[in-house]
Amino acid sequence: MSASLPKTIKEARDTLSSGRVSPEEIISETKRAAKEKNPDINAYLEIFNPEQSSNENGPLGNIPIAVKDNILIKGKHAGAASKILENYVAPYDATVTRKLRDAGAVFIGRTNMDEFAMGSSTENSAFGVTKNPLDMSRVPGGSSGGSAAALLIGGALGAIGSDTGGSIRQPASFCGLVGLKPTYGAVSRFGLIAMASSLDQIGSITKTVDDAEIMFGVLRGRDSLDATSQEGIPEKDTPSYKKRIGIPRALLEEEGIEKDVKDVFEKTVLEMKRQGYEIVDIELPNAHLALSVYYIIMPAEASSNLARFDGIRFGFHADGETVLDEYLKTRAGGFGEEALRRILLGTFVLSSGYYDAYYKTAMTIRNTIRDEFSEAFEKVSAIITPTTPTPAFKIGEKTKDPLAMYYSDILTVPANITGVPALSVPSGFVTRDNVALPLGLQIMAPHFHEDILFSIGRDVESIT
Amino acid sequence: MIDDNEINHLAHLARINIEQTDKEKLSRDMRAILTYVEKIKSSSALGFIDKNTSRPKHANIMREDENPHDAGLYTDALLNTAPRAKDNYIEVRKIIV
């Protein structure tokens, strides 16, 4: 964006209301930047034609927003970056789409992602890799990598994505942005192409914590079209010990978390102590199993959710001689490698003879981890960790080894497993090949206490 | 646990033809992932009587089956997304053989 144009949603609202900048300038400049940089970065799968804000005086009046390809906008293509939905045009709006539009947002386009949100790098898209604008030899993270990259190229002031195991927070961390995964149920999933229904949550990627709070205010709310959504009243008030924060030390000892990532984290912790925070060690005895639990429950739910893609009612269709033949060919032709792998994994852990040992056991441990978080929140108001075990890795670095890729989520999945809200705030840099790469600090709070996330997040943000 | 027979069985359950995939790699990857997730067996949580004290109380949220929308409101929109539609029907291959 040119020097005089606002760089955040908050700034944009101020300059628009003061008349210093016109809506046309912001939107046309955003589209121009998107069109100019997108061929190199591939953040957007499609950039839309000029749109009018339907509510110029709304909380997001004339604010340009990027939308992840798994969130439906009526009349536009939506495909979760999969070949199996290549020509699908959404017949209805997602609830979040309707809310954003009613708030005045202008949708710039739909962003690239890992197919069906399955991935941590946006390398699993059927439509090409998205590059990290900060270092184009590296990934922007995933699965909401396109949304993060769109912001960095000046192609939007805010973006929405989905987070099932870290897919908002991890790209935010890799791109030096703020990523919010709200409490499970805080934001309606109606109109989100489902991956794992007990884990998915729609959230935002923004430049600042203030912007995340603005977006959350628009997105949140109980929706009669999503029975898992809630109004969001926390069970307990913000505790009196709100400046006491916990670090699950044992989880940080897991192998694969790079040393300089830990060093940067410790430096931030020191600064937070100077800000008046009391930082204590806490125990989450089963949190190190969250990744294992996740890679049982998530594929199970995904295998069920992706059963609908059979070439009959929508999407890609391969001809065959019988119905069964058409299912087999359509799904083989439409799903990518990672989707196939996870569907088969899910089928396995739910199948007769294995269900108890895998899925049922995973559910038991899931409940235990949730209890352990609740117990921890009796003593601390928030839990902090680095968001990711490494900075942005190189394109192609982890594609040969699925487990290495899954490992990127080790610190983010606990929030999805338990449903607690989590915010990643840019915090420090490490150097790789002479390039400074950003890192994120992750804050987790009790259910429906996004207010705690924003409060602590603003403090972390102010540390330079 | 995952050998060729198992992979073929799973692919059939999932209704996906895997003849064009690298089944070797698929089995290998799945074995590696399953070996990793089997860590859950070591959890301290297993083998204890379920405390069930702070278990969130789940209940089904059902609405009354009332106020249907007008018939036909969404028919066109839905048929437009179907790969093979004819008149007011979605067309499929013969099901009863």
C-alpha cells in the first residue's frame, strides 16, 4: 500500500471517517496490489471484480477482506482448493460471510489453502503453492497460508480463515501477523466446508490485536443454523489473578522445538515479567499427547465429512458403469494425496476391531486434556507457548514426510482439542540463511474469554 | 497393521479407487503415522475410573420440526450444482441391478 494509505483496519476506519482517504482509494489500491503481487505469491485463487460496500457506516464499512476458499460466498466459486469442487459455485452465504457483508466489508477475493484444510504449509492445494512474501523460498504456513500472504502483499486489510489444528495461528506466526482461533462455538460454522466438525473454527488473520478484536466482534454469535454455536458467555468471570500466566514447561521440552525459538520465547517472557506479569510453571500431564489424539480424531471426522464428495450432488464427476464405479473414480480423480491419506486413516481408526483402541481411547484422553486445562485455569488466567516449533520452513522441506509436517502443529492442536480460544501474536525473529523470520507467541485462555487474549495480546504486541 | 490387504479394504470402505496411487508409500506413511499416534496408549489417563466431575454436559440441541420453507424455493439452486440433472431430478446410474 502506498505510504499515505492505512495499514490496519483500525487506521482505515479512522481515515475513512475523517474523510482523509476515500473508500475508492482504499479498495482500488488494495485490488491493484493484489493483482500485481499475486502471480508471484499465489495468495489468491480468484480476485473479485470491484464490489460496493453494502454498509459504508458499519464496523467494517469499506474494509477490504480476504476470504479463505473453504468459506462460502453466494454466487462465487468455493472449493477448499480441491479438484473435487473445481466448478462449484456456492448457492448460499456462510453465516460469517453474511455478517461481514452486513458490517460493510468488501470481499477482495478467495484465498489459497491446503486442500480441505489438510496441511500446515499451503503446499497441498490443487492450484499451486502459496509463497511466503517475507521469503519466497519458504512457506507461509497452512492451511490458511493464502489468507496470511494476502495481507502481506497489501491485498487485504483483514482475512478470515479456519483453524482445526493451527491453520490460522501457524500461518500468522510464520508471516508476522496476528491469528485468532476463537473458542469452539463462538463463531458459526454454517457455510464452512467442514473438515473435522468438533475441531473446526473460523477466525481471523490481521495485522494487530485491535483488528482481531474488531473482526471477532463482527464474526461472533449464536447462529440457529449451527447447533454447536453459542452466544459466548464465559462460565466464570475474568479471574482476580488475571496477570498470572502459566507455561507448560514439559510441553516445551518436546523434541523438534528449535533452540532459538525457545530462546526468543524466553526473552518475551522476561519482558512480560517487566510488564508486571507473574509467570509460573504449570503441568498439563497429557498435553504432549494432544497431537496423537488430534491425528486420530481429526482424520476420523474428516473421513466422515468428506464422504459427501461423490460426484452426485455437486463437484467433480467421473463417469463409470455403476454407481459404485462412479464413486470410486470420482473420489480417486478429485482428492489429492493428503486428503486420501487422512480419509484412509480416519476409515481405519473408526473401523471394526480398531475403533476402541484408537478412536475411543483418543476421545478419553481428549476429555482428560480438557480437564487438565480447566484445572490449570483455576490457578492462571492464561497459558502461553511459542506458536510453532520452528519458523517458516522451506518449500518442499517437509512434503516427503507427513509426520514431519504434522509435527508443526504440536503446540497449536491443544486449543482445538479442548476448544479454548487461542491467539498468536508476532513476537521476535530468528535468522535462517541470513533472513529474519518472524515467530509468534501463543496465548490460550478459558472458554469464551477472548477478552483475556486481547488484553495480554496487546501487551505482548507492545514489546518490540 | 497396515498391509496391502488392509489398504485395499480401507480404500473400498472409503469408496476411493487407489489403483493409480503408490500403495507402497501410502502403507509406509500410514504405518509411520499410526506408530506415532499409538503413543496414546501410554497416557496416565487410561485405566482409571472415570471421575466425570468436570465433564461438560452435552445435550442434543434440537429445534421443533416446524415452519418449513415454501416448497421448491431452493430446487433450482441445488440442481444447478449437480453434475447430471434432468427435469427436477438428479440423475444417477442404475442402483438396483
